[in-house]
Amino acid sequence: PSDAQFAVEKDNYFNYADGETRHVFEGMVSFNGLEKLPLSASLAYNFKGADTDKSLFLDLLYTLGNAQLGMSFGKGWYMVETNGKDKFSLINTSVGYTKYIKFSENYSLPVFGKVAVNPNLEKLYIIFGITL
């Protein structure tokens, strides 16, 4: 059988053994900032399952009015280079803005845009969206 067939055959939903399962167990703590300090942070750690690197991810977001500045750091699964997986490195920077389009006294539609750069992947992302 091919590697893909073998992987599907071995994929047992109730197998949670490290290195054998496709599940990843992640613990996360988040801080949503304060009125005087509009900095939010999330820290995630993959502690069991398919991620044998025990990857770590830190996301920081500073909000100033309708603008946001973000930076993310990671190691393990979050890194492309296998020789750099053990280093905690910058994996994302972003600048975003949210504009509220007023339709009535009671309803405004939040529209947002963001430019993000992932230096690890050498990629630039331009994102637009709405929040319902």
C-alpha cells in the first residue's frame, strides 16, 4: 500500500499516543489587554499528540483606536526550516485597520483590512473581510 493509504489505515480516532495520532492537544492562555494597555497576548503550547516537537506559539496584538499592530512568534511546527525548528522566531507581522460602515442608528457593519508578512515563509498576505 502507498504511504497515504497506510496513514489512513493507521488513523484511529481514539489513538492519542505521541507520534502515532493525528490529534494535537494544545493548551492556551490569553490576555485581552486593559483599557490603559490595549495589548492582547495569547500563548499556546502543543503538549501531546502528533506534534512531537512540542511547538510553542505566541501572538501579540496592540490596538490603537481602529488600527492594530501584530507580531507572532513560534517554534516547532510553526517553522518551515527543519534546522530552525528549535529556535523561537518571528513568524508573522501585521498591520490592520477596522472601519465601521453605519447603515442606521442601531447597526454598523465592521469592515477590516490587514497586511501581514511571514518572514519564515517569505510571503505577503493582503486580507479584507467583514464581521457579522
